[in-house]
Amino acid sequence: MVVTVRFVGSFRSITRKTKFTIKLEGSLTLREVIWNMVKEKPALRRVLIDPELEKPRSNALMLVNGREISVLNGLETMLKEGDEVVFVPVLHGG
């Protein structure tokens, strides 16, 4: 299965690409895809994985095929052939 991944904003500086494709075996959840990406590109770990909780951070808006994952099944959203996942950094201020 091939999924397209795009990083927007400051995340793009880590990958140095606007988008890339990843090949996966079988159907996987978004959570599993994030862990696969971190294994393939260790530099992503510091921005995508919370070091204390060892789970994906909430510092990114995540879209699957243009839909925010909260209206889907969150990190348990199943991905399929041809899906596009977009990570947009969320900046908080006060």
C-alpha cells in the first residue's frame, strides 16, 4: 500500500520535502503509520512523538484526505491505498 504524506510549515524543514510517499504492508492505522515514519526518518521523532508519554504529540493538525482526524477515528483512522496524510504544525500563544 502506498500513502502520500505531506508536512506543512516548520515540519517541512525536517523532511526537506513538500511530500513523500511511504510503502506499507497491509492496512494500518494513522498511529501505526506515524510510528513507521519515525522508524524510517528518526528526525521526525522529536516533533511527532512525546518523549514522556511515548505517543504521538498533539502539536499537529492531522488531515487524512482533507478531513481532520477528530471527525474520523482519530489516531485509529485506518489508511488505505492512495490516501494522503497532511501534518500541519499548531502554534499556541497567549
